[in-house]
Amino acid sequence: MGVLRILFWLLIGWLVYRFIRQLVHKPTSRPAPPQPPNIEQMLRCELCGLHVPQSEAIASKGHTYCCDDHRRRAQSTT
């Protein structure tokens, strides 16, 4: 009977220890997973064929160009 009493009090002590430890060391939140990069549509330059992101493309008269120089060259030939 004495061994069971010792095991019982050891179990109670361990549970109290775990409870206090959990209160003191609150679990830190995990960092948010990295956001995927924004995916942009790639557009082809009418003059050289280079593909550029839509945000960097220059649109003129229904055509897209990779730079202002190519836009001017294409418009001068028409």
C-alpha cells in the first residue's frame, strides 16, 4: 500500500509541475507561412518578341512592347 501512495503523490506532483510549466511557458505562435509571390501574366513585345510582366509592359494601340523605344520604333514604321 505504501508504494501505491508514493506513486500517487509522484503522479500528482508531476501533473502540478506540468500545469505550472505550461502557464509559465506559453506556447509561442508559429510564424505565418510565407505568402506566394504574385503571379503576373507575361506579355510578348510586338517588336522583339521578349516576354515581360504585364506591369512592366507598355501598351499602345492594341499592341504591347517591352520598352518605350520599341513602341516608338514600331509606330514609326507604320
